Amino acid sequence: MSFRSTTTLLSRATRIKSKLQSSLEATVLELDDVSYQHAGHAAMKESSENETHFNLKIVSDKFEGQSLVKRHRMVYDLLSDELQSGLHALSIVAKTPKEITPDAK
Amino acid sequence: MATILFKGIAARSLTARLTSSCYYGMRYSTKVSNDPDTHDDFKPASKLENSGTSLSDIVEQDVKDNPVMLYMKGVPDFPQCGFSSLAVKVLKQYDVPLSARNILEDPELKNAVKAFSHWPTFPQVFIKGEFIGGSDIVLNMHQTGELKEKLKDIVPKQ
């Protein structure tokens, strides 16, 4: 379970961020590589890839009026290339700016 | 061997086929490398070609027959991924029958489920035939009370 840094020229994290940022005009975009937490799990045992699991927090106006499933689909659609090239899982928190104001839950 | 299915699943639909012939023998040796997209060469030979039932039919039948249907990595009593584990934990808060298939055991089924729901990751939860989402969504619906609402008319498990 050693932590593998993501120092490749253009990391997956960088690509993910730029894709989401440009299409969804995110006001908050936090992406954590948590691949190390999954390095030993069943599906990953024989995989040498890193950058497979991320936690994503994204806030965008474009989520307004969309169900959670729709929001997740919007993210997945933008990342379909990544999902086909070794990205295994994203934990997604997708909110609208209104939903993250202190009063709203 | 029965662990491929969890309580309540319609055993007739897949158990027999999935555990047939060469696949049966290979299950343990290939369990790990079976996974994703990287080991297509080692996929078990198709076991459905002659059965007249396609995998997408099976998925369709699954979600129709099982009020709460879960496609996951591992089995409910032994999930093999944190997200699958989370989905199971949430759903077990409710007194409803839970049916599940282990997609690590069959890459073809995995692809069929992905194609069926147009959703790229696992776990995937279906309630009363409706695609609900993955673990983040199920957890969120649990927290907001939506999940309770969705599950309320499902007959409790025996």
C-alpha cells in the first residue's frame, strides 16, 4: 500500500480536472487520488496502473435541476476516455452553488 | 459455490449457466485476473452462446424479478471493494430482500450490466427495475430519506 505519486507528464488527474473544468465550469473542483487505498483490492491486484480511484467534489451551476444520477452521468460522460483507459472508480459529490451555502444541507 | 448469488435471487436464471463447464473449473484460478478490461485474453469461453439467452436478457430479468438488485464486486457478505461494501451496508439498513451478482466473476456479465445501465462503474443498484446509481447516490438517498421512500412498499424479507 505504498503511495504512488503522480508525476507523469500529464497525469490523469490533470486531464480529469481540465475536462470537467472546461465543460462544467466548476466553481469548486477538488480531486483526490485515492488509488493507494484500493491498491490491494481484488480487482486491482494484478494491475500496475496508478490513478485508478479518485474522490471528486465538484460544484457547478450546470447541475441545477438535475437529479443525482444525471449529475453523475454528466461527469462520467465527460470522462469516458479515462474510464476506458484504466480509471476504475470515482466517488462523486456533485452539488450546485446553492446547495453548498451554509444553510442548505 | 452458492456464494455467487445472495439470498433470494432467482437461482434459475444464471447460477447454472455461469457455473457450467470450463468456467466452473476456472473460477478460482482466474478470479483475480478476470477483472477488467486488461485481461480479455483470459476470459472464460462463452457459456451462453448456445443457451438462447443473452446476458442482457439476464440483466433485464434480474432487475425485473428482484426488487433490490445489486451488481457488485464480491458478494454481500464479502465485498471486494470499498464502494460495493458501502452500498451493501446502506441497503442492509432496510428490511428488504437483497439480491446480488458478483461481476468480478464474469467480465461479460460486467460489460452487459454496463451497457444495460449506461453506467461505467460498480456497484450498481436497481430498485424495482429502476436504475438508482452507485454507492455515492445510494448513500445520499439514505441520508435524505429518499431511499426509505423507494423501498417502503417492498415486502420485507422472510
